[in-house]
Amino acid sequence: MLAGLMILSAGLLFGLTGALQYIVPGFLKQFLSFEKIRPLHVSAILFWIITGSSGAVFSYLQQSTGKKIYSVLLARIQFYIFSVSIVLIVISYCAGIFGGREYWEFPPVLGLPIAIAWLLFLYNYLRSVPGFKNQPVYVWMWLTGIVFFLFTFLESYLWIFPYFRNNIVNDMTIQWKSYGSMVGSWNMLIYGSSIFLMEKIRGTPSYSRTRLAFLMYFLGLFNLMFNWGHHIYTLPTHSYIKHVSYIVSMTELLIFGKIIYQWKSSLDIAKKYGHYAAYSLLLAADAWVFLTLALSILLSVPAINVYTHGTHFTVAHAMGATIGINSLLLLAFASDILIQAPQQPATANKKFKISLWTVNIALFVFWISLIAAGIQKAQWQMSTEKIPFSVMMLEQRPFFIIFFIAGLVLTIGLLLIIYPLIKNWFITDQKTNIQALL
Amino acid sequence: MSLFICTMADTQKGIILTTLVTAFSIYSAHLYTSLPVKSYPVNLDAGNGKQVWQRYNCTACHQVYGLGGYLGPDLTNVYSFRGPDYIKMLMKSGTDIMPNLHLSDEEINNLLAYLKNIDASGSSDARTFKLKKDGTIEQ
């Protein structure tokens, strides 16, 4: 979790540099041009998500079972493999050595240690869970997330076989099948942990064993498995992939409905528990789930997707999901895990609240500027006038300036939340800290 | 109300999970064995061009079928739209934003073959799609 926070801090700075390259063309072109800075940013955020979520699963699994995990040594080996891989990946990017696949842009050989580390995670998890009978929903969600991440990660490397890569349409179909489901797999890890944390704060395990909790879990799994086709509506692939995805994505309306239905009770609970730092972060993420899901459902309609595909609309959706939902939830876990209960009120101070509001307002402006840029590019894509790409990009400059400024404020806000968490870890007795985690 | 209070039997959970995993396995296996494009000419230069594309991480800035980076233009149909000479010239000189990657002539020719191959696979021009009332599209 601590490593994840450091990776997130680096990822934010890389993102900011990338955003600056949009408004200052050629900025750092000789040393860290965009084809280097983008993978540095994207990979850092992905590693923040996977290291942060696996750290949360280990911590909460122990709290849930009341026992230590099966092997602390295996967890440490997993951590060291991840750490060495991340360092090698950063070096490869800076040296301009790429595997060149979107999101996992490092040389494919570095995917091997990541897969091995994840296999250790799976083994350790399975040996740590006493059984699956009468278990709360998050235990199922964690297992699902771990298994599907491993499967989709391996699937994303099928391109190394000529059978899959020799034709661009075949290659992209399988590539986006794996990526689409992979997002669902880490969401399982994160949402599972958030259900655990929510119940821990309320002190009543009322939701995690209900029929509704399991129905929502199966609905999420159904979407993880079959809704990935919305990424490739414009690719000349099998039409059944698109139809299945369209229909399955519409079932997300049920999740949307559930959020609206439970809105009032969420607000009542917020009044009661809002003083907890972790709970405030959970609530902020809830609002972003609503906005991101609304956008996601819209983008899942092929006739709308045609306009938005390839524009910053997609980026807005991705940023809402990775910052507004995943990162805020992971920060909630971090503040719960890294700052032990007696110290909790210390974070619930004015400074924390200002930082959280700053993050949310900046993220909203950031999100809106991306949507506005997306609308403008969509108009350009559909226009019959052949306006050059460079002219269109120049017209988008005001949105990119707002995007950069909002990104800068967002980074400052997030760093103000991250810094006390890291500082607290180092000022507290290390032995107590490690015992608290493992 | 029972949704919020009642629990679900482990057997029920097992049945739903098994059904979903089986359906997913069949769906995946079917897709792997019947990929969308079955017959296509294998072009060695284009294959090498794909390697060059990945080696220089072109996807960080450029899109194919709307997927990839946003800093540069989508290159799905750039081959027929701009022609090989124009593309060659840009690859050799770079732009204000795109660095000159100092590609060799062989790398440039391979990349051109790859872009020609992508161009022949279909159109990414959203204006050519037919929108239907049920929300689906036709290419």
C-alpha cells in the first residue's frame, strides 16, 4: 500500500508533464518525449491500482478471517518481484525500449515476473481463505479479481503468437477483449475491499451476505466477462461481439438504479460517519461511480459511441474511473490501514477536508474539460469539411490549458492527502506498522 | 425487501458462478478458434512494420480504429488518404511535436507496408457508419 502511494505520486507527476506537452508542443522532446511520458504515467497508475489493491486485499483478508495470511514470506516475494519489475519497466521506458502494446508498453519479457508474482498472490490467497461456504461477498470478489486479472493479463500476451497478431482486426479484437475484462478484474478487488471497509466503519456486517450483494456481484461479473466489446464498436470485427456487449452493458442500468434508490440512506449514513477520513473518501468515490457509470452507459450505445470513440470523451471516462473511483477508494483503504484507529481523528481535520474538496472540484473541472474537448473532436470527426488535424488540435488548446491547470490542482490536492499517510507510516514505530499489516 | 435481508444459499451461488464461468469459457474458446478475419495475405514487410510500430511505441500518440493515443492523428486510413510519399516525408523529418526517430529506409518501408495493410482492413471514418434506430451501427 505504501509502495502504491509512492508509485501514485510519481504517476501524477508524469501525467502532469504529459499534459504540459499538450500545451507546450515539443516540451522535453529530446529527453522525455510523449511516447515515453505516456507509458510512464499509464503504467505508474496501473501499478498503483494493482499494488494498492493487492495490499488492501491482504490486510482486509486478515481482518476478515482474524488470522494471519498463509505466508508472509510469499507476500514479501510477491512485493519484491513487483518492485524489481517496476524499476526495470521505468528504466526501459526512459531508455526508449518498448513492447509497444497500449497500457503494457514495456518489453513482453517483463510481463513474466508480473504473472509469476500474481500466481503467488493467488496461491497465498487460496491457502489463506478457510473455505468459501457462507463467506461474505467480498471474499468471492477478491478471488474473482485475482483469477481474472491473471487470466486477462496472460490473454493480453496472446499477440506474441502469429496466429493472433498477423491480422490487425484479429489482434485488436483479442487485445481489447483482455483489456476490457482486466478493468473489471481490478474493480472486483477494489469494490470488494470497499464493501469490507464500509461494514468495518459502520460496525455491522449487514450487507455483505445479503442476496442483493451477491446479485450485484454476479451482475458485475457478467459485465466483466461480456461487455468488453464496447471498446471496439468501430472495428470491423464479429457483429455478435458488439451486440452482446451492447445488451450486457445496458444491465449496468440496474446498478445505476440501485445507486439512485439508496441515495437517501447513503446521505443519512454519511452524516453519522462522515467524520472518518476513510468514509469521506468512500463517499466521494460514490459520487464518481454515479457520474462515471452514467457516462459509461452512454458510451456503450453504439450509435453514441461512434461520435465519442477516439475522442477525449473516452479519456474523461477513464479518468473518472481511475481517479474518481479507484484512486479515492484505494486512498480510503490506505488511510484506514496506514493510520491506525487511535490516530484516525488526526486526519479528519480541516486540512484533510480542504484537500478532499480540492481533489473533487479539480477532478470535476478536469473531467468537464475533457468532455468539452471530446465534443469538439467529435464534431470534427463528423464534419464534412476537411479541417486538418493540427488545426483542430489548436482549436482545442483552451480546453487543454484548463485540463492542465485542473490537473495541477488535482495533483496538489492528492499529494496533500498522500503525504500525511506516508509521513505517518515513517514516524510510527516500524515494527508496529509491519505487524499491523501482516 | 427480502433482497436486502435474505442471504443466498451456497448452492445457488455455485450454480450461478458455474453457469457464468462456463458461458465465458465457451465464448472465449469460440472467439479464439474463429477469429473475425479468417483469410488474409501474410505480408512479411507488414509483419516487420508492426514490430517497428511497437518498438517505437507509436501507439502512445497515434490511434488505429480510434484506439491509442490522442496527441497525433488516427492512422487507420492514412495510407489511402495521404499516400506513401507524404507519410515517408513525415517519418523522415518529424514535426514540432513528433520526434525524428531516425528510422532507417528499411524500417520506413516496413512501416508503410504495415499502414497499407491496416488501411486495407477497413474504414475508421465515423461518417461512413450507418446509425440504426435501435442504437446499433452498420459498417
